[in-house]
Amino acid sequence: MREVERTGSVRAVVGVKGQFASFEKTQPGYYGELGSIILHQTLFSLFPPSSFDAALIAPLAPAEFIQRILVPETAVRLVMQDLGQPPDEALRTLRESAQYGVAMFPDAGIEEG
């Protein structure tokens, strides 16, 4: 959201350049790509895109909100629970363990949706 506020454009966040720039911030750390897919599917089931008030999450679309906000926030909460860490340490753990997660839990051809 800070990137959207700074640039004034959702395109800066969701465009190809923006996707690469925000990739690290949206990775669920040691859960890897597989964990990201599982979190994404679970959140889509719990919060279908049609259940969102678009005005409350603008300028993001519901799917973008789930991927860019809810998946990372859920991952932080899971690390807090897993390791008994406060939020700032859990966020640091996620960022420091992202490469491990991608290596150990890659997307093994599981389709999202």
C-alpha cells in the first residue's frame, strides 16, 4: 500500500516492474511458493473476492488485496505462532528465510484457484 500511496498508481505496484519490486515483500518466508499457494487458496475460500467492499480496499482489486496484503499478513501471524515471536521478529524471519522457502517448497505445478 505504501508503494501505491507514494506513486499514486496501482500500476506501479501490479505492473511487471512493480511485481518484481514487491516480490520479496509478498513471499511467505520459509513456507515457500507452495505455502504461498496454500495460503492464497485458503484465503480465497474464506474471503471470496465478491465479499469485499471495493471502496475499502481501493485501489487494489480483491484478488490483489488477498495476494499483496492478506497472504503476507497471514504468514507473519503464522510465524508468530510457530516460533513465539513478536511481529517485528516474525517479519524479519520471513524475509531472511524466503530463499530457503523457495528452495525447499517450490511451486510443484499446483494450480491456484
